[in-house]
Amino acid sequence: VQLQASGGGLVQAGGSLRLSCAASKVIFSISRMAWYRQAPGNQREFVASILSGGSTNYADSVKGRFTVSRDNAKNTVYLQMDDMRPDDTSVYYCNARPPSGEGYNYWGQGTEVTVSS
């Protein structure tokens, strides 16, 4: 299973970026798709998730600023990041796993996001 993340880069505080993650059709259609991030020296942390039916969940630190969405026709999940802050600087990873949380657990390669102050 391949998860291909893209869209990272350098942005100024207050700016926006959109990350994308394409997945194989079979996995994408049944999975909870999620974004995690890991800053240097920190553990990987949950950012946002979306189920196949569209239900979403967000970390408190990004609520109101980030929006997760999915395009089922393109087998792609997005993370729209607005009003970005320097502490959003991390490597962002997409993840696919069953809604139950049990079973497969696939990770993309990560895309780096840097927010300058």
C-alpha cells in the first residue's frame, strides 16, 4: 500500500498550506484517513482524521485553523492549514487504518512544513 503525501513547504506565520495524500483505491475507500505530525525531538502527534463517511476529528491545537477533507473519487485526503503558527512546524504524515483502529496501519513518507515567524 502506498501513501503519497505532498504539499509541504515554507510559509510565514498567518499563512496557509494545503497538504495532499493519495492512497490506493481499495484502502482509501474503507479507511480512517488521518494526519499526524512530528517536530524534531518530539513524539508523533495526532492532527486530524476523517472517516469514509466524512466525520472528522481534530487535535485541540488545530481546531478552527485546519480542515481535513477527502475526495473519494481521487482517493486523496487533504489537510488545509490556515492561520499557521511557528509551532505548526513539523514533518506531516498521512495515515490509513481501519475505523476500529485494529488491523493494518499504513504511513506515508512525510512532508516537511516550516512556519517562519
